[in-house]
Amino acid sequence: MNKSKLEYIWLDGYKPTANLRSKTKVVSDFSGKLEDVDMWSFDGSSTLQAEGGSSDCLLKPVAIYPDPERNNAFLVMTEVLNADGSAHASNGRASIDDDDDDFWFGFEQEYFLWDPETNLPLGFPKDQTPQGQFYCSVGAKNSFGREIMDRHLDICLEAGLNVEGTNGEVAPGQWEFQIFAKGAAEAGDQIWVARYILERLAEDYGLAIDYHPKPLGATDWNGSGMHANFSNSVLRTCGSKETYEKICEAFRPVVKEHIEVYGAYNDQRLTGDHETQSIHEFSYGVSDRGASIRIPIMTVEKGWKGWLEDRRPASNGDPYKIAARIIKTVKSADV
């Protein structure tokens, strides 16, 4: 009898930032297909998702990937339901209005490899070395944690995640990976599973993964974001500068609503410095990395057929909630 390990992954109820949780179910003669993964339950009173007197929450499987790091194993992304089958209040995935997968998302996930012993990023310089030399760098004086980044990329690709690239970021010990999917929910699934793989991998090195948007505080070091590149059929085909501007303008009156779901402590990052727009302002522009929304030059060169990049989401944001809010705003433009 063949035994398989199914790692059920979910998001807890902690605020302002949810944590990843997981547990393993061992099953017999598993087909490897999502439709054959059973619902499961967990103790929501231990994850701030239920009271002790009525603690059961349900795990609904929504995506499955092979787990290259364990024998006969799979990674199962789930969403949390209440005991009656309704979406739990912490379930951002359920709020996505994209049933036909018309919206495509590419998230650029930045993060720090964090050394718990020094309480600083891996390789953080003891002198006052200015940032700049670490971006896309090579060499032992500049690049810290490449082995982890490379292993993470390999595991993600073996798991079937659509990682489209990686690079070293502006600060030491800071890295980025990019994931693209045709469908908002799938993009969120893959980001969360990639984060899970990264967190688990870092355990091998005694390191933590820090997604705080400004972990080095009020310094001149860059923070971490998760830029959201997005399009729908209109943006991909319209060929109209005016349509693009109308969609961008739809974001202006709902800045507060976006910031509320773009990640905690984002005010520390969105200062107007370090290639960000102030959290109190809204702007958009072609090729402008200091704008709230950047219109990529490739979109313009292809005759206004392409995508937009919202540069405001923080590295600790929930991609489900970010995508849901972007979709709602784009649809409100009525183009």
C-alpha cells in the first residue's frame, strides 16, 4: 500500500499580519489530484480563528503541488472556512471576484534573510557601507545567502510554481523572487506556497525570513515591497492611452481602501524616498518608479497594450487581499 504525505497549508487569524500554518496528513494510494484531497479541520482556538468552546475550523483544499523536499509528498494550499462551510473572516481568497481568471497577476516578492543571533540581515555590514553595491551583486563581500535563494528557486520550480525570476536586492541579505499566474487566486496560491517553502528552507540555516516592509527602521536602507503587476483583457488589448488613464484615475479616490490591505507598517516604507510615493499621495506615470502606479514602458511601446504595476503593496501583504482590491477598483472604472 502506497503512503503519501499531504501538507495542508493555511493562514492563521493573527493581526495585523497572518502567519503560515501547516500540518501533515498521511493517506493511502493517493492519486495526486486536487479533487481527491479531502477537507480537513484544525483547532482554530490555537490560531486566533475560533473560541475554545467551538474551536473547529475547516480547511478547504484549493491548490496542490508536489513537495520536492519530502518523499511521496504534496503541498496543499487551503482556505479557511467556518464550521458551517462559510468563508472565515480571515479568508482573503474568498473575496476575489475573478471567476473567469480574466485578471493576470505578477507579484515581485522581496524579503530579508534575517539572522536571529545578531538581529540583523544576513551579512549586514559593520561599517557604514552605503547601499547600492549589493543590488544584483556577486562576490562574498556583496552577496549573502545566494545558496538559500538558489535552493528556493530550484524547489519552487520542481514543485511546479511559475517563478519567472530572482535577484539580489538593494540591501545586504535582501532578495526577491517573481511569480506570475493567469488568475488572481492562483497567483495568490503560488506566492503563499513559495513563502512556505522559503520559511521551511531557512530552518536548515537557522535563519528567519523577514517580510516587514521596513525592518531596518528609519534608516537610509531600502524597505521591502511586493509590487503587483496586473492586467485584464481591457489592459491587454485596448490600445488606448485614455483607457489606461481612466483606470489609473479609478485608484485615486480609494487610496485608503488599498493601503488598508497592502500590508502592515507600510507607512514606514512609503515615505516618498527609496523609489516610493508617499503613503499620503497618489500618482501614476510612464516608467516612474517613484509613482504609486507605474505604467511600464513596454506597455506604451506595444501601443498601450499590456499591464500596470502598483508599487505600493508591502512585502508582508496578503496577495489574495491585494488582488481582490485591485480587481474591484479596475472594474469600477467601467471601461
